[in-house]
Amino acid sequence: MTTAAVTVSKKTILFQERPTPETSPGSARIAMSAVTLCGTDAHIWDDDYASELPIIQGHEAAGIIVDIHPTDEGNGFKIGDRVVICPMFYCGTCYACSIGRVNACKEMSVYGCYEDGSLVDEQVVPFANLFKIPDSLPIDLAPLVEPISIAMQACKRGRPVQGEKVLVNGAGPIGVLAVRYLKDQGCDVAVSDMVQSRLDLAVHCGADKTFLVPDGTQDTQIAQWTDGNGPSLIIDATGSPASLASAIDQVATAGRVVCVGISDRELVFDMRTLVSKEIDLLGSRNSQNLFPECIELLDKHQNTLRALITHRFEFADLDQAFTTLTTPDAGVGKIAIDFPTTQPGAHHV
């Protein structure tokens, strides 16, 4: 039997015993080691998301292969391998998939969001969604690969250029991870946020400059930093329509604005600005098969990026974890859930 944490209704998680899942050809059974939680998890837990309850949450996960089907022996994976799970599934036939934009698939599904995910002792996952973790990378950090992939996708959409000034709005985990990727591309990166402690984390992860904007305004500061031109690239990771509208005003003429934050609220901006400045206004969703590159980035900067995980809870303490996740003044970056496993290589550092 395996234990699953099932979100059955608003802010209600029940632990249920279920039969141990069996592997089939093309899949492996994973003993979970660590799962990290994000803002999407908070919305699902609060029954404020497109998910249908009940559901097993968890889409940022890493674990150890404990079983493979006999027909898959010799396929490059073996029992004992430490792996990170890519939670995204795509149809392969819609227009987006046909042009390689699988991250925007019309029929996309994601573990823990639209189907049962990884807040469970053991999970069967297709090999296509598994990526080995290098020996140098502690498994308790590996779930960060998934949010790194979200941040990296947003940055790649913006086509960053070495030496250019880039503004990241929002110093949550996605914004901070975007900072680290942009610095590796040689960009001059500034970050804005309404909370100083989040800006401090952004500096820790490489930001060159920060703007504290308690009232949401930063026009003068940005103008001074860019010699009056505005940043040539802005990544908006706030989920605030007002912030995105401000980015459209602030970006340099012929610049690019990428929206990775999500909101159901309406966005209002001056159409003339979009046209007269000839702005590239881009959305960014999920990630386009970036896990291998993200694993390399996390491995390279693991000592720095460990600071993103501000809280850790045991699997049995999920109620406390979600309560902390949704407490505004708790100082949460990422919350990690640790599983009680004794499998080889499941050490926590």
C-alpha cells in the first residue's frame, strides 16, 4: 500500500491508503523524496483554481526509482536512480505542438494540477518525464528544477542579450530564478518588489540593482537606471495587471515585455503605446523541454539557490505546510515537503 495526500475540498487534505501502483512498459515507480510547493498549490488547496477536487497535488518533485517493468531493463534507467519528474504532458497534435511549442499545448495536463500528482509515497511515471539527477546535486534541492524551467522559459521568450538592462518585476521564486538565469546570460539585472526581504534574496541570487516599490511606482528610478531609455527587456512575474501595464509604459521603444505571472483580472493599457513603441508583448507558459538545461543551472548554483527554500515540513505535516504557504507575513520563499524514505541516495543535505 502507498499513502496519498488527497485535497478533497477547500483547505482539506485527507491521507488515504491506496494500492501500490504497478509499473507498465515505458514507466517506472518512484519513491518520493521531496516535493516543493508553489503559489499554484495554494490556489488549488483553497479551491481557487481550474483543478477539479479531489486531487493529489504536487508538481515539483524528485525521488528514486524503486521498480521498472522487466521489458524496460537496459533502457538507460535502473532501480536506485535519483530522478526529477517533469509534470507536463502534451497531445503532440494540436497547432502549438505541431510547431514545437508543446508548453502551450491546447490539451496540456500537469501532474498535481489537472491530474493526480506527487504528494504520495510512490508514483508511476513515464520514462519520458524522468530526468536523472547528477551525483553532485542533493535530491532535496532537485524539485527546484521545475520552477527553474518556468523562469527559464519566460527569459528565453524575451531573447535576452548579453549586456542589456533587464528589469524583473516581482522577487518571488520565479522572479529570483529568472535573475539567476539572466545573470548567466551576461545581462545587467534589476528587480522590483514591494517587500525588502524578497529583494534581499534577489541580490543573494545575483541581482545588480533593486527597487523597493511599496506603492507600486518606480518610474523615476527606472528612468535613471536606464539613462531615460527604459529597460530593453522586462520580465513580469507579479501576477498583477497593474504591474504589467506599467511594464508596457516603462519598457524601451522596440523593447520586449514577457508576462509569466497569472491573473484572471483584466489588463488595461493604452493601445497607442503598444503600437508607437513597437513593443513585443509576450506570454510565457510552463516550459519547452528545458529540464536538462535547468538541472545544469541548479547544480551549478545549488549553494546560492538553496536559500529559496525557506521552510521544510514532513509529509505528515501538510496541513501546517499549506497554512504557512498561505500566511502573508510568514516570509515564505519555497516550502519543501520531505518524505520518510530510506532508499539509497535519498540523503538530505
